[in-house]
Amino acid sequence: MKKKKKHSSKFKLQVVLESLSKNQISEIARKYDINPNLLSRWRQILKANGSMIFENKPEDLEKKHQKKIESLENLIGKKEIELNLVKKYLDFYAPENGN
């Protein structure tokens, strides 16, 4: 049984764009040793979802990631405070002789 190959998204885009520019599915599939049906499927996916490439601006993604980082930093700060309170509680109520 033939093992399935994993192709990178960069490779897929390159092959699909080449097949679209030359309008030759079989020839391009043969060139890159992939099944023509697979190449057709990749082309359909690009045609259906290609517009999403232009929807998110890099600035919007950066702002979104920055907000996520800030919320995670706040959570870490809160957890550090809670941990310090628990340590102080244990130090206060722990027996002094270690029993």
C-alpha cells in the first residue's frame, strides 16, 4: 500500500497557481507526481476559499494577538498572587517543628 505524502501549503499553492496559469491539470500533476484528481481538488479549494487571504489585514491579526498576550499576562499575574497567598497561608499555619 502506498504511503500518503504530506504536501506543504506553499507547495500546494505553487502547483495550483501553475496549473491555473497553464490551464493544464494533467501535465502539471504529472510534473509534480501527484494525482490529477488531487490537483483538481486543490484548485477547487483555492477558488472557494482564496478570498479569505485578503480578508485579514496583518495589523488586525497583530492587534488580536497583542490582546491575547495581554490577557494571558494578566492571568499569569493573578496566578502568581494566588500562589504567594497560598505560600504565606501555609507558612503561617504550618507547624514550626516540622511535625
